[in-house]
Amino acid sequence: DIRTDAGFVARFAETLNALSARYAQYRVYRRTLNELTSLSSRELADLGLHRSMLRNVAYEAAYGIKA
């Protein structure tokens, strides 16, 4: 007789959802960083950005907080 604990199943589903959300945020970070690094220095200057700022800008875009 195998019983499943409903609390365990709920916690497991919650953990999977949290991991999925974190991975989605990471994908936004990587996509943003890749797009920004592909811009020329002139294009970045037009946006008011310097290459040293790109990771922070991508992090803020993905996670909503300043790094």
C-alpha cells in the first residue's frame, strides 16, 4: 500500500514552479545580455550605456532589482 503525501506533492509542484520561474528569469538575463553585447559601441553610446554597464542592465531587466 503506497500512499502519497498531498503536502509533499504540493511542495514538489511549488518547487518546480519556482525553478521554472528562476530559469525563465535567467533566460531573459542571457537574452538581454547577448543582445546588448552585440551592439556596437556607438549604438550603446546612443542608448547612454557603456560596455561596463551591460551586466547590470541585463540583471535589472531580468530580476527587476539593481545588482
